[in-house]
Amino acid sequence: METIAEKLSDLRHMNNLTQKQVSDALKLNVRTYIRYETGETKPDVDLLVRFSIFYKKDLNWILGISEQMELLYFVIDVLEENVKYGDSNGLRSQSCLEYIENSSVLLKRETI
């Protein structure tokens, strides 16, 4: 999974921008911006929102949440298949699914 620093660098390259252009647009010192791209410093929430708006990219993508949720849903699908087709892990899969469904920290699939 890519880090925020890697995603910021990727976004800048995809938009054919220099570090100076991005830092000027967001009213940042260029050295400060470079630290975000190298991962030396992490941007705060307000700045992450500004990056999201500037690049017109979903904040969940920048944070890596989208990828994590996609992976979670893949795991859920595999567990459901194990339960449905009576795989030798079926009972264990059912327990895992119940745990996931009862967890209060997870989002519903429709939110992605």
C-alpha cells in the first residue's frame, strides 16, 4: 500500500506539476512541501483536505482508506464463499464474518 508521501508525489507527477508549482498553489514553503513528499513530515488534516481539493481526488484515496476497505471486502467475500460452499474452514469463516459484522469500526459497503 502506498504511503501518503508516495500518493502526493504520484498526484503531482500525474498532473505534470513541479514541487514549486504545488507549494505555490497551496501557499506552502517549497521545502516544507518536499518534506511531505519524502515522508519526512506528515501533513495535518486541514492540509490533506486542501490536497484533496487541489487535485480533485478523494481524501479516502489519499489516506489509503479506499484500498484498505477494498481489501476488507475481498476478505469478506472469500469468507462468505467458504461458508456458502462448505469449505473445510466454513465454521471458522462464519465466526470471522460474525466478528466483522458486529464490529462497530467498520463501514457499510455502500459508503465506498
